[in-house]
Amino acid sequence: MNDRNILEVQVVAKSFNGIDIFRNLSVSLQEGEIISIIGPSGCGKSTLLRMIAGLEDITAEDSINCYYPSTDLGFIFQTPILYPHLNVGGNILLGNREKLTNIDKKKVVLTALSNVGLDDFADRKVTSLSGGEAQRVILARALLAQPKLLLLDEPFSSLDIDARRSLASEVKSIIKKRNVSAIHVTHDLKEAKLISDRVVNWSNICTPVITSNNNEQA
């Protein structure tokens, strides 16, 4: 990690249904750094990631300066998105940008899976995977696209607490080996400390918005 910021975010205010969920928000991320943002449900953690990814509108007063192209950004969501008509190897290759021969495809898949501790999983059906295995496949696919910045939106929330924290440590090691910068959001302080270099606590700077259909703006 060096002292060069690859991301700088300044948001004057973000609101839903006329209620500000955060104001005067400032977030920066250095090259090779992993930060975790923790805070209660509805305080805008996921919204921030969506703003960075260009999936959420920003106003003229706000600024999000990412010093890498948007094609160098990876996003891992809360629920693993895997395609059941493809095996694990087929899902992995969706993250590949190159035109490959069948032999090269096999090598790419085996290397990608080995990097996340899933050797011999290439021919598995995705429906046979545990929650932790599915998230490792998602991570392997995301890293295959060679992102410079990775956004992790509570990716372990569907796992039990022990599996969640164990996987957090493993994911940190994998990301660090690739020198990828990352922003991770969670409700779990211990998980945040296990995966990140720095924890940012939003508890005192946000007003949680509770929605009736349980789709939190987290």
C-alpha cells in the first residue's frame, strides 16, 4: 500500500423520501488499501457503493473521483449471482475479457479457482455449493476481470457468524495478494476488523431509513 489515493468521495447529502441518510460525507481510499464501513441498517452503506459504481445518481454538488476507469471496478453483492445452467467453470469464465482457446480456458479456470482455495471445483454444479463456496466462486470471477477497485456489499451476510468471519480473513489474504483496493460494508465489527486495514464507523453520521418492504438502503 502506498500514499496515493485512488478514490475520493465527497457527498453533501444523500436522501430518500425526503430524509437525509447521510450528510457531509468524505471517504478516501489508498492504492492497495481495504477499508470497511460499518453502521446500522438503512444508513446508506450500500448506497455509497452504488454511487461509486455509477448505479446511483449523484448531484452537481457531489464528487466521486475514481482514478481508474469504470472497467477496472468489480462489485460483489450480498447474494451470490451464479447461473445454474453453467457449472462453476462456466460461471468463472464470465469474468474473462480475453478470447481464449479451450485449453487456455481450462488453465484460466483452474488458476482462478486455485487462487480462492477451490481446486477441483471446475465441473461442480453451482447448486451443489455451500454459501461460502459460492462466494469464493464469485470472488474468483470478479478477480479474473483484474479490477483495481473491488466493492463488497455485505458479501458474507447469508453465512453463519463463524463461517462469515473465517471467510473474511481468507478474502483479505486473497485481495492483498492481488494488490486490489477494496471497500467492504457490513454490520459486523469483528468481520470488518478481520477483512480491512481501516474501519470507518458511520453510526454517528447517518440517519437510518427504514423501508416497509425490508429493502434497506444500507
